[in-house]
Amino acid sequence: MEKPTTFEAFSSMMPTINQLSTVQPSGIPSLTGVRGLASLWVMLFHIQLNAGRFFGLPALEALPFLNSGWHAVDLFFMLSGFILMYAHDREFVTLRKASIIRFAKLRFARIYPMNTAVLLLIGALSLANRPFVSWMRVTNDPADFSQGAFFQTLLLANRWFLFRKGSWNEPVWSLSFEIIGYALFPALAYWISGLTTRCQATTLVLASLASFMYFSLVEHLALTNIIGQIAIARMLSCFVVGIAICRLWMLTDNDGERWASVLTMVGVLGIAIACLRPAGNLAFNSLFAVLLFALAFQKGVISSLLSSQPLMFLGRISFPLYLIHGVVLWELRYFIRGRLAAWSHWQTSALLMGGSLGCIVLSTLFHLAVERPAHSFGRRWAGMGVVNSRRLKRIEVDAVFSKSGT
């Protein structure tokens, strides 16, 4: 039997190279849009929490959509698990030290430079205005802006220790838990990559959702935005669901695309209804799981809308927006504290809208000046370009020789 030529052998192995390209996928645009909306939802939730007491706008506190904004953190946890599995699943088919170190470098460069930059901004503001620090300790937490709180916030260790020392930036509580998720991810990805059927992946999704729902009911936390040490269960449940949803999507053939737009609509409508009913708190995470699974197919009008340039832009600045909006809101609270009685509702509303726009502008600057350069550094530090080119070359060579029979 005549052996194929080298050119024929190289051509026949092209699917193998195409499969390799999924190791570093380009992303799912609609999920970037979802991340942007989630960050905006969290910001609006925190504005709503302060609207009555500090801004004299109690009507905002009654808006059901804003009241439910704390669930967006669960969506963040789920998105994080999904995207990490989407980007790194092939690296953890086997557990190797080099892959784990590379993943750790990428995560470090993704999180810590941005957190440090925002913390330094808060530090500069606090040094420039010591009365603001004293006021925050009275209105928020006496331990805030302490030396211990600074180092815990710098290390994102606010929830790692039994005794809290306050905070310099309250939203980092979720990142503190997410760092734990990152540490567990290689083992979780290795385990979940071993699931070979949709039934297995679906069972894991349902088990993770049900376990946290049961935990919330037993601990009487079903209607509560838990952010203390016990919230580790909240993060782990959503993080595992995100990873398992990604695996389920990978195991689903193209027939799933026919149902994707319908499932997306079910997820969106379900979330809207859940916002209107207190009992809906129990349904949010299940609806988020349905939405992420459906959007991964990138089908339908909602997916196209979420992939639009404005929402994609909001998604790209979502991390700095999540970190920055708290300090901007604090500064607005401090600014208006002696002026509230003399200001009309229109003036305070304009102040909040201006502050929200300022958050977006400031987040854009931090994204361009800190986040993007940190990402580039992380990729160089992890040796992504070198590793990928070497792996591609190795597969090309191996495939040529195996196909040619030499």
C-alpha cells in the first residue's frame, strides 16, 4: 500500500491543529456582555442600599430589580468557573506542575495588579482626607482603614482568616473567596473533565445547586446576601456549577443550538420574574445556569444584543468597575452628608447619575492603564506564546510522521 506524501499527511491532520486552537479560545462575546451587565447590576444595588439613608431617595429602595442586585455576585462566581473551564480544560486533563504554575501566574496577573492599583487610589484619598476615614469608621465599620485591613485587602485575604480586621474596599470580599476557587480549580477541572456524558455533567450541576439551596434553607439564609466566612459555600456552589455547565456544553452536540435561543429567553424571563417575587431568591442560581448554558451557543436575538459593542465594552471594564464603584459611592456619601437637607431630589439624583458615569470613566482609565498591561505581562510571564507554538509544532511533526507511517 502506497504511503501518503508529507503534504497529504499534513493536510489530513489539520483537525488536530484546529482542536489545539481551543486551548486558547477567543471567547464567547455574549458572556462578556453578561459580565458587564452583572457589574452594572451590583453597582446599582449598592446605590439602592444607600439611596434612602444617605441620599434622601427612599423610592429607589423599593425597586425590585435593584433589590435583587446582590445575586449578580453569584453570577460572577458562575461565570468565573465557566470561563476558566472554557479556557483551560485541556491543560488539566492531567495534573502537571507546569500547567498549575502557568495557571497561577495568569490568575495572579489578572487579579492582583488591578486590586493593588485601586487600593493605592483609596489609600491616596484617605491620606488626603483624614476626616473621611473617621466618618467611614463611624458609619460603616470601626475596623475599616486599619493597618491590618490594608494588608488583608492587598492580599485579598479578607475572608481567609477567622477574625476580620475591617476593609479598605468592601467589594473585594468576593475576590477573597474566588482566590480559593482558583486554588481548587486545577483539581476541579481535572475531575470534571473526566465526566464523559451529559447525564453526569447535568447531575453535578443539579447536585451543586440543590446542596446550596438546602444549606441556605437550613441556615435560614435563603433571602440573605451573605458575605461573611460562611459565604465560602456560596462561592463553591456557583463556581462548581459554572465549571460543570461548561463541561455540559462541551458534551452537547450541535443539536443544542436549536434550543439555545428558547432557553436564553426562558432564563431572561425567569430572572425578571424572580426579581419581582421574594421567593424568587431561591431560583436565581438555577436560572443563571440555564442562561449561561444557552448563551454559550451564541444563538438568538438576546445573544446578539449581549454581544453588541456597548455591552462588550461594559464587560471589558467590568472588573475595574466592580472594584472602583464602592469608593466612588463612599466619596459621594461623604460629600453630600451636610448638604442633603438643602438639596432637592433632582439634585441628588443628578449627583448619583454623575457618580455612576464617573465610575465608568474611571474604570475605563484603569482598564487601559493597569488591567490590559497586566494581562499582557501575565501572558508573557506564563510563557503562553512559547508554550503554544511549541505544542503546535510538536503536534504537526508527530502527525506527519504517524500519517506517513515512518
